[in-house]
Amino acid sequence: MSRLSISGLQKRYRNQAVLRDISLELPAGTLLGLFGANGSGKSTLLRCIAGIDRPDAGRICIDGIDLGQDPVGARSRLGYAVDLARLPPELSCRQCIELVARVRKAAAMPWALVEALEFARWLDTAVAHCSLGTRQKLSVVLALIGEPPLILLDEALNGLDPVAAYTLKTLLRQLTQHQGCSVLLATHAMDTVDLWDQAILLEGGTILRHWDTPALCALGAESASALEREVVAALLAARRAAAHPDVCPSGPS
């Protein structure tokens, strides 16, 4: 079963194309690494999937529900680690968690998740008084409440201490392998590559490369830096082609 299906997605801002004909399928139990340079379209793609931004064209289905036709139903199947600036500063962390738990019809306080991320001591702190790392933990907790079928994370490890980052990686692997959840993890770094079942490289709002599970395994067996070398080579080739569109590319595809 596909947790996420996207076809022909396009998005423009002020007549500038940000997403260009994006299509992808994310099967159940899959963790997809979505990476690319700053400005490549990663965050815009996640906002379109979450229903925050409306695409100009294309179709998005979440767990079989069309986001355009049934936005409430589709978004009920989704957990999204929101941008930290969108967290309500006047609420306490506890109030944020209880609010999302009610919407998802989950336990009032997901204690196992809170304790795993060592978050209990911050529950009664106002979001406005939380550090960057604490707000990042809160955003992650909100995304994972109720183990939604599809989880969207945007640079989720930024600001986390090593223990929290390791714990989050472990939680994500458990959710994909044992609960059948799927995760779309957007990043511009490659420090989570050990988690990925598939990977997509975005450049200029298009999918420049897509590595499936066998391809990632083959690169991992080759060397720890093999995927990084392929990414850099693909980006440099794309940028040369964009700078000199009248020159035919050469070399291996």
C-alpha cells in the first residue's frame, strides 16, 4: 500500500517555478531521505503535502485519500513536524501536546514518546521560553503522536543533542519496520543516510536522482562516501548544464 502518492505536482511563487512536475510513490514501511541544497524545493514540497501550501497543479494522496478532495481526511493520516516558528509561543509544551493528541484521538499524553526523548521536564514550559533544541523535540513529538501512517520531518535533527538524535533515529526505524508508518525526511545533510530505504535528490524543484533500496545498498557496500560522491557529481553536472544549456552533456548518465 502506498502511504503517499504524488503525480504532476507543480508550485510557483511570484511567477517563479519552485516545484516542477514532481511525481513519487512512498510505500508503507519506507523511510525516504529527501535531500538537496538550500532552495531546492524540499520545504515547499513538504508544505504542499501537509496542505499548508496549495499546489498549482498535480495530485496528492495520503494513505489513499486525495488531499484536494478530502483535506481533513487526508491530513488526519499525517504527522508533520512543523517549522519551529509556527509553534504557538503562548502555549506550554503540555498544552501543545494535549491539543494535537485530541485532534488525533490519541492518548492525552504520549508518555512513552515523551520519556524516550527526555522531554518531561519541559512540559509546563511556555514554547516562547524553550531553547532551539527543546522546540525541535516538541515539534518531533507532535509529529509522532498517535503513530500516523505518514510522517513528514523537515531538518528534524537540527538542534538535537547526540542522545536525542540517536533516540529519534531509533524511533523512526521502529515506526517504519514494526508499525508500517512511512517517513519523508527532508534534509540538506547526509547524517541520516543509514536510515534511508530510498533517497531522492531535488535540484531546482525537480527530482534529479532517485535511488531505490537496491541502489542504496549497492552504494553502501561500495563505500561510506559512495552516495555522497554520486550526489555531488549529479549536482555539478546539473549546474553545468543549467549554466551552458547549449552544450550537450557528456559522460555516464
